[in-house]
Amino acid sequence: MTQQPLNNNKAIVVFSGGQDSTTCLFWAKKHFDEVALVTFEYGQRHDTEIQVAKQIAQEQAVEHHLLDMSLLSQLTPNALTQHDMDINEGDSGMPNTFVPARNLLFLSFAGALAYQTNTKHIITGVCETDFSGYPDCRDSFIKSMNVTLSLSMDKDFVIHTPLMWLDKKQTWALSDELGVLEYVRKRTLTCYNGIIGEGCGECPACKLRARGLNAYLEEKGAN
Ligand SMILES: [Zn+2]
């Protein structure tokens, strides 16, 4: 059996419409000719998330795949999927937004999509310096997943994680470097309360985002 090599100029970005994955979208556009997005629907707290993702895809004129992952809500009695629960840290110290194996599943499906579209590069905004500490967002997991995906389909995929070692301040710096700081600031959704851009200012996601942005703007202003 002769294998057709994957297209080295094509990339798929795992995309939520948030700050991190939108920064990854622009990073991908800089490095690859043909960029597509994949967004997973799994009963997000706000449908706004999906709308924002669609909107950004449209504005940036990139192909957008929406995949139904609603089965996740059957597995995870937590704040992201059960709308009447509060988001806070559980006893384990893990935020109760934790969905076991979510990123493993997302990357598996992104890989299957990459295969079907003959795409070599898969980009994800996971980050080890993030506050969340999800085990399937760590660098060691991503490297293992890269090997697994490639073996499972007998294709040489490459998973890229441009944000892996960045903190929030450095992620803002990257978006500035890519010339899209204002776009990311105004058009993306991070807020747990579903408010686009600067958000509600009160939820943990907003606080983390604002802290990073302020630190970056301060540093920039000082130079
Ligand atoms: Zn918020």
C-alpha cells in the first residue's frame, strides 16, 4: 500500500473562540497556507461560545468544522455542562470545570479530521503554565498523543502547541507580535458569564485574562 503524504501546508486549529485558540489561529495563519478550524460542541455553558467561534471563522475567512461532542455531557456532572452548578475548585484542587479526558478526545477527533482533509499540522492552545493543571494539557501528554495519532492512522502528524510555555502575559505579547492584540481583545470570549471581549470582570477566567493583559500593557508602556 503506498501512502499519500499529508499536505505540509495545511493546518487544523482546535478552536473555541477564546483568547488562546484565537491567538493560535493567527499563529497558524502566519505559518501555514491553508488553515481550518475545528470547534467541538458539548453543551457549553453558553451557546455564545459557538456563535463567537463561527463569527471569528467567518471574519477570518477560514473553513470551520463544527463537531458534535454532546456525549461528553453524559460523562461529566460538572459546572461546564450542568448549568445550575457554580464554578469553583473542588476538594481535589482541580477546578470542577474539569472534564476527564476532554483534550484526549478533542485531539483524537481533530486527528481524524486531519486525516480526512489530508492535513499534516494540528494546532492546540493548551498550556502547561495555565492555572487549570489538566493532565491532558501537559507537554508530555501532547508528545505522547502525537505519537499515538501518527501510529493510529499511519500518518506523520505534527501537533503544535505555541502557547505551551507561555503565561497569560506572554500570550498577549504573542498576539501583539502577530498584529492582532486588539482583535483578540475585542472579539474573543473567555468569560464564564458569556460576555465577549473584556467580559464580566468578576469570574475566574476574566480575572486571569485581565491580569495578563494589564501586566503586558504595563510592560509595553514602560518600554
Ligand atoms: Zn467573566
